Amino acid sequence: MATIAAALATSLLIAGCGDGGDEAGDGKSLKLWHYEAPNSAMGIAWKQAIEEFKKSHPGVTVKVEEKGFEQIQKTASMVLNSGDAPDLMEYNKGNATTGLLSKQGLLTDLTPEVTKRGWDKPLSPGVRTTSRYDAQGVMGSGNWYGIPNYAEYTMVFYNKTLFTKHHVKVPTTSAEFTAALKAFKDKGVTPLAGAGAEYPAQQYVYQLALSKADRSWVDAYEQYQGKPDFHDTAWTYGATTFADWVKKGYLAKSSSGAKAEDAGAAFIAGKYPMFFSGSWWFGRFKSEMKDEWGTFPFPGSKLTLGSGGNLWVVPKGAKNKELAYDFIDITMKKGIQNTLGNNGGVPVAADPSAITDPKSKALIKDFTSYADGDGLAFYPDWPVPGFYDVLVSETQKLITGSAGPDAYLDALKKAYDAGAPKG
């Protein structure tokens, strides 16, 4: 989705691209936006891709502009409607984002290039879903508007050092997970890192709901294949359990104002034993964590948040589209894919024997289990435009106690119904 809100560091911008010469439209410059941290798997792999692109395109300047996830999320439509559109952009996937831009006519239909270059061949059905959009901007069918060169999913990151110190067993069932939360709290330790001001908090609620849901529930909610009931067993369990966790101190009330970066940094610093979030953090934790750490699938659920990764999209107004296509092509090649896999990413076309890092092997193995079991359930903010902001504000109310589960679910239903296709 999720995807992360970290901005690309200036050092990568300078090191990864050439200077000057923005002669847009002359085939001599590629204007590229992405928002991955330089020590994330994607940041590392795309820096390598930039270098390979420059070697194969002598005389072409690569201009990378620093953007943040939230910044692009809020301004994409406006920027792509102006003369400042990049040639290639990393963008969030789903109906509310890529789907909306495709419906607005702001993205290039990539179908001819997909056919010509075979970008679809390594993508599993679950990963392809978020690349294609129909005339209404609904994912799953229609033309190709984006290409993912990695996949992503959520899991529980845990601090092995804190688990050992406090004699808490690593859980494998829902009951054991609840027992672990209680065990840490009983020892005066808040067990879960959280962030209500951005995506992490809403993802806890959605994952809890998914633990009581099935594929038809996901299809109804995400792809309008049925009418979702926001007061059904799954949604009610998600909202009430999350609110209960906050009351019991499993998540701090103060996390209502925290951002994703705050939660991730606190987990890195060893302040919390667990953090439920996405594989996009994996490379950073690998690089920065001093304590021993590991991951495990969210206990008691066959479904989890996940999909193909963020998409390479080519704006309709891009001036150097052929260069953009060439760059996408490079990110799909084995060398870049293997780099992704060995740095904590989930590649879509790597050579399995080239992935040597043990943690990365486990990450890819768990993802494959979800993908093979039809367990990727996308993200809660995808169905309708503007839903991300609604989820953030309403989940903050759930954390502070200014709204209860019923009011929370009523607010979600109202926003969803207002934005979903009619008829």
C-alpha cells in the first residue's frame, strides 16, 4: 500500500542522477519521481537501475525529484493536470489512486508496451489485479495503467531481544497473540507500535477484520462484487477489538497523533516489542535495527493486507515516454530483481537461487504462501477516492475514545457509500 511515507534522501538524489540539461521532450532527459528511503530495498534497487539506465542511455540525464508518499497522494491529480508532470512516477495502487487518475485520463495506457515487452509474464494473478483498471477506474480488468516490479504485504515485526528479556513466547495463534500482548502490558511494556495520523492504525483495524473475513468479503469491499456490510461480524470485530486494545494499553493513546515514521523509528529504537506493518520497512529494519528481530504472519488469519507493490505509472503528459518504458524494463530484469530480493524486498521476477539472505528468504516464502493461498486482501483505503483521509481521522477518534466502534463503522459506511460507483 501501503507503501511508506519516507521521502527519498537528498544524497540518493545527487548520487543517482546527473546534473542539468532538462531538455524535456528531446529524448535526452528522464524526469523520475519516487518516494522510497535510500536504505529500503526499493531505494537500493532503483539506484542500481538508474546507474544501469545511464550506461545503456549515454547522454541522457536522469532527474530524480524528492517527493513523499503523502505529498504525491494529495497532489497527484493537480500536478498531472499541469505542465510539470514527470516522465515516470511511483504511485499508490488501487481504485482511489491509480484507478482515479486513469479514469480522469491522466495516465498513459501501457497495454501496448506490456504486450511488446512481456511485463505481464512474471506477475501472478493477485499481483496483476492492481495494474489494470476499467473505464470506471475499478481495478482487476481493463487496460494496464501501472507496472509493479515488486510485491508487498503486511506482517508482525517483532523484537527478539525484548521477547527474550521479558520471557514472552512468540505467538502462532490468535489466542497466543492476545496472551503475548497481555504479558508485555503486565510487565509495564506497551506491546504495539502504532500511528494514528497516517496508515498504520487503520491497517490494524483492517487486519483484525480480515481475520474474520473471506475472499468474497474482500471482493465486495474492494471490487464492488457485492455490497459490504460495515456492521457485519468482521468489521465489528475489527473495530471493537482495536478499541479494546487501546483501552487495555496494548496501543498507546498518544499514538493517535503519531505518523508512520514515528512508529517505525520507535520500533527500531527498541521501545516496542511488535509493529504490525508492511514489507516496505524490511530493508530499513535490516539496516538500522541494533536488537535482534524477526517477523511472523499475523496469527489466526488466512488473509492479510498485500498486493503488487506501488506502480510505475507514465503520466499522459509525460514528454519522454520511451525513456520511461526503458527504465521500467530495466527494473524488471533479473539483476535488479535479485537486488530487491536480497535487500528485503519481495521481487516479482528474481532468480530464487540468487536470494541468499536468510531473513529475505523467509520474507519471500511467507509472501508466496499468502499469494498461493489467495490471501492478499489489498488495503483498506483503496475502494473510493478520499477514503484514506476518512480512515485516518475516524481511526484517530477510535484511539482517543471520542468515537466508539459503532460510530466509527457508521462513518466508514457513509464515506464508502458516497464514493462507490452507483448502480
